Amino acid sequence: MNNPLILIVDDIPRNLQVLGNILNNEGYETAVATNGKEALATINKAKPDLILLDIMMPEMDGYEVCSQIKSNPDNKDIAVIFLTGKSDSDEIVKGFSLGASDYITKPFQKSELMARVKTQLEIKAYRDTIEEQNEQLNRHNANKDRLFSIISHDLRSPFQGLLGLTQILHEELDTLERDEIMEYIGLIHQSSSKFYTLLENLLQWTIVERGQIDFNPEPIRIHNVITDIIELYSAVSLNKDIRFEIEADDSLHLYTDLNALQTIFRNLVSNAIKFSNPGGTVKIMATANGQFTELGIIDAGVGMEPDIAAKIFDIEHMKSRPGTQNEKGSGLGLLITKSLIERGGGTIRLESTPGKGSAFYFTQPASEKTVNGA
């Protein structure tokens, strides 16, 4: 965690030096400005955690600087402590009315300065924690709403199919030919398979989101995982006449959880096959990228529009699309994939062009050293 950044604004160099030395010795990062315009420019470049602001400055005094800081929505929450040689209550009240959090009267004692600085930084830390918790709560509520939507909509469809087909068999079994019965049983099996896949994805996504998944990183030879995945999808790819290409150095390794990595590959490879045109090619590549290994699953299929691609990992805009042979899905696979990749310390990105295909690239640590360093 970075040390708090404190901006000191004073037109007297000696004051800047004294305050800077005190704060630096206490472990804080500092930035300085000798006038109001310089202070506002500094804030726009690097937002400080706290500002120590002298009131009496030429051209633009501290009151005007504070007023401009608080008028900017991006900066209004920055705590400001006025440095003043005035002890007049009216002047102090004016400072508070402009949004100042505290004031220190010159000449000040080091102990008083540090007490007031620490108090304001603690308040900021508490506020940041509350804001983060609120964001998490809002995100969880959005996820919960989306989950209920999936349950109410996507699970209903296979159930309705099962109910309708079993009702026909129950009521008309004696009048149906064997071929008709076998056809209905096949349709029941398809609906059951869709329901099971969706339910399994829902359960896995819930486990990942709640942080309950076991994650045991280990050294993994990436080429072995790729060949296993290709073998797993050999029947599906053969049925759609999809060819695989591998571009991966046999010596490349990852340091991550094997089960998580296999799930990531299953989701991305099945997705690539789903949106590839019959007779197409799916490329799987792996390259060294500093302390990480980058992997890519690239198809030459239908691709997607930029507005869809931009929201592909957003649960609020998650929407399943049928594949090139009308393959169905829940849309949860990519959310699970992103969560697992980030759980392993990596990132994922998408490059897609309508009519030309999509490429998903993700990273994972190349060694245990990278994980420990992070």
C-alpha cells in the first residue's frame, strides 16, 4: 500500500522545507506548491490524500484555492487543513464554510501538526473503506439480481420443454410409434443436458464469486494442458469440421491452479468453437510476457460489435448469443473465466472484429516467484 501523499501549499520556501522534513520523517510522501495556481495544477496531475494550505498568499489566497478545489466533484473529498497566522474566529469559520476540515495556527508545534494530519488521514481511510464496501454491496446486489433473472428465465425454458415432452409421453404413449418415442426421449435428453449445464455453471459461478473455491497453484507445463483440451473437444470440433492450431513453446510454464486453468480453457475453447463457422480454425497460443505467460484463444468466426465486446464481462449486460449452428449457452462461462483468471493473479482482454473473429488473451504468473512478489 502506498504512503499517503500530502500536498503542502505555501509561498514561503522555508515553511515548505520545515513541513516537508517533518512529514517525510514520519513516512509520508509530499508534494509542494508555492502558489494557488501551482497547487491546482499539481492536484490535477496527482490527487493528494491531504492538503496543508496556507491562507495568506499573493494573487490567489488559500480561501480561493479551497473554494476551487471543493467546486470540482473529483476533488471535493480531499481533506484541507488551513495553515494560518490568524486566530480570529470569523476567519476560522470562513475556512470551515468553504469546506476545510481543520486548521493549524502558526507557529505550530510538531505534535499538534502530526495529530491533526493523522486524524484527517484516518478519517479518509475510514471513508474509503466505507465507499469500497458500498461498491461491493452494490455489485453483489447486481449479481444477485442477475442470478435471479437467469434462474427465473433460463432455467424455466428447459423445464417447460421437459414438462411438455413428458406430458406427451404420459398421455399418448399407447398411440406413439417406437420411432416417435425415441425422438421424444432424445429431445428430453437434450433439455436435461441444457438444464444440467446451466445449473452447473450457476453453482460454479456462485462458488467463485463467494471466494469458496479451493485454489492451489503449482507449476504447470502449458503444452500438456493445451493438448488435453484439444483432445477433450475433438468430437465437437470434428462434428463442426474445426481445425486447431497450436503456437506454444514446449518449455513454457504457468504457476496457477490446474483445475482453474482447465476450466478457463474449456470455457474459452468451447466459446471459440461455438462462434466459428464450419470448416474454420481455432488457434491456441502461449508466449512469455515478462513475469507472466500470456495465452490466446483465437477464432476466425462471427466476431462481435464493439458495444457488445465492451460489455462482454459485465454481468449487468450479460446476454447469451447462439452459435453459428444455433448452439445455446448461459452466458456465465466468461464471467466464471474472468473470476478464475483474476483469482490466479492475471488479466483477460478481448479483441474482436465483426465477421472476422474474436481473440481472448489472458495472463497467469509464470512462476511461484511472481506470485510471492505480488
